[in-house]
Amino acid sequence: MRIMKFGGTSVGKPERMHQVLDLITRDEKRKIVVLSALSGTTNALVQIGEALAEGDKDKAKNLIDTLHAHYKAFVEELLSSTAAKSKANKIVKEHFEFLEILLKISFNEAINRDILAQGELLSTKLFYTLLQEKDIPAVFLPALDFMSIDENNEPELAKIREKLQQILGRYPQDQLFVTQGYICKNHKNEVDNLKRGGSDYTASLIGAASQAEVIEIWTDIDGMHNNDPRVVNKTRPVAKLSFDEAAELAYFGAKILHPASIWPAQQGNVPVKLLNTMDPDAPGTTITSQETGKGVKALAAKDGITAIKIKSSRMLLAYGFLRQVFEIFERYKTPIDMITTSEVAISLTIDDTSHLKQLQEALKDFGTVEIDANQTIISVVGNQVANEKGSLAGIMNCLTNFPIRMVSYGGSRHNVSILVDAQYKQQALQQLNEGLFNWEAE
């Protein structure tokens, strides 16, 4: 079994959806195709939900009508036969009638999750209609029948595996299945989701649950690059990464891969390939349990970071001090990215500031609290990068002409993380690119 996941840009235009069809029919291997919503759709659905939450039904209606027109035009270009177009237009009409019904009822968070699910439901149904028009045998596999999360919003892998294998067992002769990324059911049996970018997560969960031979993540870039190509002038794909290296890069800002998506594949020891829909023969990046080479392989940057410094000469060395500080972040369900300590202070970073005021108030009991917003974590990732002699010196030598707020070294042998003010992000990535990869950027 192969898992092939295609993102929003890969299905965002009719011609792209036809390219996906060509890719999945290049061989006769058994496969599950996981689709995201058409590019731009989720953002539009978010805006519809926000308008409804604000009580602005006129705005919501205009947004619904605009998106509806986009889908009707999409159908006209996607399909050729009158029968297929009629079927697809009926599908589109049903989903937009659902959205319009929401204009007449009270809005709540459960309804908002239903709104956000419409993108993946539409993309998969339209793609399945295209397969039917081309007489390509396939099974429509609703993700809501097997994909679930618990009360802590964590995927229930054992339950997903059991349900998925039961469903697949009904179709022993079928080779092609089409399902949705992102959407799932929660512990209340309501429609929910795996958060933005969750289609990668879906693919990885399905790969682990079905014991797939490979999970392919198809995007519009040829693999994970050694630096951010949107920021740095000269980058290249990384051919091979270990699960640990890829997880560090994804968590610390590599946009090509959802941060949580490595764990299920790693648990099931299923290789992950990052491939380019626009250049399907490019080798891309292969992620496995095998660790290859030593030294720096890639850089990633995570924006929107806030640094918090707690200074207390009286309490820092006291027994239980760190535990009490961490309990405050646990109370407000706020993860910590980096942490450093000294004799009189502790500094840490967060990327979720929804409870920043409460955190700041609670931390005042321990000493003076300083907040630095608009920070960026630059992560230098590679096998044994934190253990190699001189590696830290080499990294720091690239960053001598602007201030560094924090350094995290030794927590992982695969990662050295540096916190800088966001204004230095591009400069830091460019200089590290030139200094660590032995070339000069164009």
C-alpha cells in the first residue's frame, strides 16, 4: 500500500487535478490518495466562519457566493462530459446549500468546524467524479468513518488502525482509494479537524495504520530544502533525512511538512517521501529511520516567537522552582520551545500567546518578568550536529554582526537552536547558508 497525499496547490486548479490523476495512475500499486482542500478554500471558509461569529451575515453571504462561483467555474474546466458536470454541480450545490443554511441558525464552534470541513469534502468528491468520468475504478473512503481524535485532540491511532483495516478488508480487490486529509471526528462524535496543515498528519496516520510501504507527500517544491527558498537566494533539496532530523526541521519552521506528521510514520517505521507534483521525476527527500552522514544538513526558522525571562535571585535555586514554573505553562496549555537558565534567571520561549497575560501575571510570584515579542528561532539541524567538535563555534562564527537572544545546545544531538529578533531572520539564514554549506549566495 502506498499513501499519496496532495496539498492544496496540487489540486488548486483543474489542470493540476488532472496532473494528480496522471500521477496516481502511473502504476497499478494499491494506494490511498489523501487530498487537501483546493488552495484558498480553507482561508475562505475561515473568513465565512469569522463573519458568522461576528453576526455579519451579509458579509458571510457574499463570501459564500464568491466561493460558490469559484467552484462552479472549477467544475466547468475540470470535467468534459455533460453527465459528469451535472453530477459535480449537484455536489457543489449541496455543500453550498449547507453553508447558506448556517446563515439562518445560531453560530457556535461546532458549526465552525463543520464549515472548515467543506473544503476537503468538496475536493475529494470532485476528484472522485473525475475518476468516474475517466472510468478509473476507485473507492471513495470518507475520513469521518475512521479518523478520530480524543478529548485532548490527539489522534487515536489504535482505533484508526482498527476501523481503517475493517473498511479496507471490504475491498480486497480494489487498488485505489480516495479520502480526505485534515478532517476527523472528535470524542463527542462531532466533525473536527487536525488543525492547519493537518492533511500531512492524516497521510502519516493512515500510513502507520495501514502498514504502508511508503507515505508520499506531494507539494509544489522538490523536497525539503537545506534552507528556506523564500528567504535565501540559493538552496538545494536534502536527499535523505532521519525521522528525528525531519521532525526537528518541521517543528522549527520547515513549511513543507506538518510538524506532527513524522511521529506516526516513525512509530510504524514507514518511509516518507517529499515529492514535487510539478516535477514528479525529481528525487525529492526521503525520510527514514536511518541516520546518514554527520554535520549540518538543513536550517529552519520559526517565526512568531515570544521570549519570557523570569529573574529571581531569591527563588531560582530553590527546590521545586522549575517545576512550579512549568506547572504554570501546563495550567494554560502553552508549550515551551526553548529554555535556558542561569543562577538568577530562566529564559524560555513560546509560540502561543493566547494566555500571555495570565502567564505573565502568574509568573510575577517568582520574580521580575520580561517579555520580548517578535522573535525568531533559527534551528541548525543535522545528525550529531550538537556533538561534533567545533560545530557550535562554526555556527556562532556566522552570526557575529547582530545580537543573539538565546542559544539552546545539547537538548538534542540533532539540533542547535538560536533565538534572534525577527528583524535579523533573513540575515541570519543567509549568513548561515554561506558559512555552513560552503558556497556564496547569488
